[in-house]
Amino acid sequence: MHIQLPKIIQGGLGAGVSNWRLAQSVSRLGQLGVVSGTALDQILARRLQDGDPDGHMRRALAHFPFPNMAKRVQDALFIPGGKKPSAPYKAIGMLSAKSHHWSEELCVVANYVEVFLAREGHDNPVGINYLEKIQFPHLPSIYGAMLAGVAVVIVGAGIPVEMPGVLDVLAIHQPATYSLHIRGAQPGAHIQSHFDPAAFCEEGVALSPLQRPDFLAIISSDALAGVLVKKANGKVDGFVIEGPLAGGHNAPPRGPMHLTPQGEPIYGPRDVVDLVAMRKLGLPFWLAGSYGSPERLQEALAAGAAGVQVGTAFALCEESGLVPEARHALIAQALAGGAKVFTAPTASPTGFPFKLAQLKGTLSDEEIYQHRHRVCDLGFLREAYCMEDGTIGYRCPAEPEAAFMAKGGKAEDVAHRRCLCNGLLANIGLGQIFADGNHELCLITLGDDVAGVGRFCSAAHPDFTAADVVRVLLKA
């Protein structure tokens, strides 16, 4: 790796929970601050429609290397003084396998803005976290982050063997391709997204080679680490080993899916990563999933890890993007001994188990969710599939059931599915407003480590900062 190995990687908490403020705070402390790369196009669009009250988005846009592109984005989306509170956010369209120049411009600019702000005012490295499951925005998003000087790209929720090669070519502003997973595609079919930086460059703007970021893959097995080392089309710089206690998406158990009486997946010995095998690969790795304590950090170091990735503690600190009322409610719940996180085997449209923080009044409540109007208007977790005529269609088990079934979806895939896209944006105060004046409710994810939040705060002083988390973990 070209950066000094940090002992703490701050988790990439999507969407927008690990925002630029949080990443900047952690990086300033000498650890690796990470912004979430999930839905940054929608997040920038909605921040601008809210009037960008602090001016941060427009300040970052003013530094974007292609001024005409930045102006197009700002002119299209910025509303001076902000939209009316009862007005819905403007739709910007859903990403698809077929590239659209405007959508790609917005991805480039949005990722640049988030990384630029996270890096502002210091010289320490900043990372960005992407989900392999959300493939369509990969290429323009990564290019935007690299234009802003991102130091580390972290990718999970899949097997990103092509990501290192993408970083190599984008660093020299060359065209990049990325293979897309299309359900039902003919064997041997090679369907790719394409991105050419030259199509976005502006006359008179001189481009020097960019720093190629380090690449870390999030994995749940040592076998997968070995596959990536052998088959990746470029250099893999290290791994984050994420266990089933981590928040967000979890890898499914290896073998048949068995459930506890409460309905959660059962993990066993086959799901334990062989750290001896990991050490033999000779690459740094960090352990994740309930490693947010000084004792577990020392345990990880003793096992040969470079350190730990911590998400939940940072999700609940002051700099987090989580709306304050939800953050305070979750902290109070944890301090009272009532924190509960449910690993839902079918909540996510991806089919991966997903951690739901049980909080009254949010979409983790089945009864509340059943009253929600089903809609798929963001589409990040849609599945691309091959239709009978050979063209590509899109479906999501969290969309209206009739629409999903009409596209060949299976009835059993609809039950208990949650719209993560809309719920996660509501978590950061950017939930859509409906015609009846109601708005999307939160759908919060945390790891099991939420029960230990008391190591950073108390009932008398429930607020804590990223600096408090780092201080406690390092016993500084």
C-alpha cells in the first residue's frame, strides 16, 4: 500500500451516514476516514434542492476541474433558499446498463464533491466505499472520486475482480469497462458498462496522471481472498474481513440457510475465516464486525491484522449523517440495555441478509412497513435481467408486487422485502416527500456492537464524537 497502514478504518456506512464530515474527522485523527459511495448522485441532488444552506456543495463544485460540467449540475439542481418543505425532490432518473451522459456527469461530480470535502483542510488519506452489487455507477463514480484524490477504494458485497484494472486505467484518464451481472444472459455473453474520461474533459483543461488508489476488498472467507489475489486484473492491496456481526449487508452462511427460532440466519464453523491462511497471502487485512472496543482491536492485532474496521460506533457519533433524533433514540435504547438488531434474511432486495436496527416508528417495524406505498423510484438495488427479446429489463422485489411479477419475478421473492434505497436516504434527512404530505421513514442498519455504545458515552452525556471513538479504541 502507498499509505501508512491505519489501525482503524472507519466503516463506509451508506447511504450518507459516513459522510464527508465524519470521514474528514477520522482522517484528521490519523486513521482512515471513509465516505460511503452509495447513492451520492441522489444525495448531492437533494442537498442542492434543499438550498445547500451551508454552501459546502457549491464550494466543492467551484473546485471541480471541469467548470462547465459543475455549472450544468448546479444550474439543474440548485434551488436558492431550498425547495418548499412539502415539495417532493425532483427525480433525476435511475441508472441503467445503458449509459446516459447526464447521469454519468452527476455521478462524477457527486463523488468528487464528497471526497473533496472529506480531504479539505488536511493531507491525510481518505477512502471511499462501494458496493459491488450496485454496478451501474461504478466507473463514473470512481473517476470522480479519483479526480478529488481519493487514496483508498474499498469494495464489498460481491467479487470485484475487475476493480483493480479499472483503477489502473482511470488513473491515466483512459477508457474503462466493467462486466455487468445480467440475470438470464446467454452463457458466454459479455455485457459491459463503458466509460471514457475523454468524453467529459473540457477544452483548455490540462490533465495530469492521477494517483492510483489502493484497493481493499471486503470479504467473508479466506477462499475468496485467494481468488481475488489470483484472478484480479490488477493489484489487490489488502482486505477487510467482515463477519456476520457487522451492520448493513452480511454474507449469507456457507451451505444451506438455517434460521434460529427468531428467524435469523445461523452461522457456523464454515463461516469463520482462517486467519493463518490470510497471513500467508502476505497482504494487510483488517477485521470487522463487533471489533469496536480496545480489547477487540488488540485481539485483531495479535492475530496478525493491521487493525480493525469500525462502523456502528461512528454511525452514532455527532459527525455521522444519521438524523439526530434517530441517533439519540438509538443511543438511549442501547444505554438502557434495550438495543436490538435483527439480521433479516429476506429484507434486502439483493438476497443478502441485512441488519435492521429495531427502532419504534421506523420501517424496521413490519406493521409500519406494510402500510408503506410500494414504489421503486431510485433503483440502486434493481436486478438487471435479460428479456425474451434479448434486451435488458430491470426489476426489484421491493417494487409493487404486480410489476415485479409481470417482469418474471417470483412471488416468494416479494415477501418481507424492504425498499432500502428510500429508507437509507430518509436516515440522513433526505427522504422523499409524498403527494399526501407524508415522507419516507427511516430504515436504520447497525451492527451487533451497538450494545457496547456505553464505552463512548453515558446517559448524562449521550453525545460523543469521532475523536472519542478513536481515543477509546486506541486507549489514548
